[in-house]
Amino acid sequence: MRKNNLYGFIEGMPKAELHLHIEGTFEPELMFRIADRNKISLKYHTIEELRSAYHFNNLQEFLDIYYEGASVLLKEEDFYDLTMAYFSKVHTQNVLHTELFFDPQTHTERGVAFETVVHGIHRACADAEKQFGISSNLILCFLRHLDAASAMRTLEEALPFRHLIIAVGLDSSELGNPPVKFKEVFDKARLMGFLTVAHAGEEGPASYIAEAIDFLKVSRIDHGNRCLEDPQVLDRLVDLQIPLTVCPLSNHKLCVVENLEEHPVRELMEEGLVVTINSDDPAYFGGYMNENFHAVQQGRGLSMDELITLSENAFKASFLPQQAKDELLKKLQEYVAVFMETEISSGKNQY
């Protein structure tokens, strides 16, 4: 990637990630190690063969390989290792807070206990805070291609671990699975104290965004790109200031946008939306947080002020207590001040 003047700024900028599927951080090397440990045979014979399979034409083709990769996760240590590998990576990219999606149905449907999944992930979250200073929250996502009854069973399974999970969400195949399908599940989740988010307006129409607001009462919309196609939906998002967790490299890889030069991030921001940048499934889509920021900055020529706004939005849109948000925003402000002072003193103030 060609480096511009903002490359170093992005590398060091404090960040929060709000749209990250932990199963989507499964790098081929780790997948092979865990498969070998669990004596599971993958249909790919080498790391290179597996990595070359990380090319797909649409969301469903991606999900097919995503679920196959997740099938090697059987034990608590597998989920711990997967999650710690993610934290180790994003620590080097100055991610200070992350809100992890996990898909229990992907695992319970094949006989892995819910507690095995959540304990492995949560233990890694606790260790990452000690080792790296990264705070985190867990968001349980329901698989929308399964029925609402399955989601309700999963919600009930989650109740003993309520103290470990801050919100519920909705992911997987969007087309043909509108948010309203899960209204009853989300109603019950909110009564139990969970916050709510949902994937909407990625492959599905803008009307799914409206459904997520009306029926699921979401605090954030994951993706949401297609809100630009419906002025009424757009106006509601602006009026309510519901954040969007946008994922540039994912959008490109899954053909939501043809190229990064056409990504709507600037239009979304100019409309007054609360936009954040995230990596979605970074092992499969070609990049973690820094790569997503670099790609969209170069593709759309974003300014330093726009990059700062995107990072500020993520801290503000997180599910952290206000004091923790303020502390992270202060770190961002301090970073910007030091960066600018260094650039001015070296005669490179070109922003």
C-alpha cells in the first residue's frame, strides 16, 4: 500500500473496535495448530491452500468457509487461544477497547457447551486487560439464518453468564432474514438487561435498518451502508444519532462496494451520521483496524480531522461507562497533540 503523510498517524492513533467477530479472526496458521491439537482433518492440506480459499464472491461463500473453520474449536483452550491471538495482534495497532461478537450457536449446534465458549473467550479478555491494558465487552450474536426458537434457546442458555455479556446482536445471512423475525427474542433480552445491536443494511435493504430500530430497539447498527438509499431511514439515524459500525475491507471483499474509492464513509459522515471504522472478520477480509483505516483513508482521501472523528465516534459509541469513555478520549486528544507538535517542529505540518 502506498504510504501517505497520514500513515504514521493512523498507526499510532488510539482506537476502539465495535464490530469484530472473534471467529472471524481465525488465521490459517492457528487454525491448523488447533485442528492438529484436536485431531481434526481440514479439507485443505496446507496453510497456503487454506489462505488461497479466503477468496469469495459474496457473503454466503464467506460464511461457508467461516463455519468450516470454526468447526475445529472444541475446547475452552481453543477459544482462549483464538481470542488471545486477536488481542496480541490489535495491541500492536493501538486498539484500547474492543467489543467482541461471538456466535454460540455455531458451536452449540455441534455439541460444544455454551460455557466452554464463553469461559474461553472471557478468560482471554481478562488476561488481555492485564497484559495489554485493552478493555473489552462481549456481545452474543444470534444466527439469523436459524429460526427464532433456536435464538430463544440460546438466550436462555446465556442467562447463567449474564454478568459476562453486555449485549445481544444479530448476524449471519441477512437476505431473507429480516430483523422482525427476532422481535420476541430481543424483547426478552432487553427485559433481562441486555443492550441490543444488529447487522442491517449490508446486503439487506435499508428497510432492515428501520426494522432493527423499531422492533429490536438497537443501540447501534452494524454496517448500515444502505441507509443512503432511503432518505427516511437516513433521517431517523441522524435524528436518533444511532452509530454505524462500518467495515471498509469487509465491504470491498464481499462486493458491497466495488472498490474503496467508492466506499460511502465520507457521504455517511457528511450526512451527520455517527460512523465508526471496524474490521469485521479480519483474518478473512485482509486486515485488522490499521489496515481498514489505511484503506479507507487512501481510498477516500480522508483528512486527519475526519480520522480523529471516526476514532472519537467509536469511543463514544462503545458500551463503556462514561468515565472510561472520557479517559480514552483524553488519550486520543493527548496523542493528537503530541503528534502535531512533533510534525510542526519537524516542518511537516501538512494536515
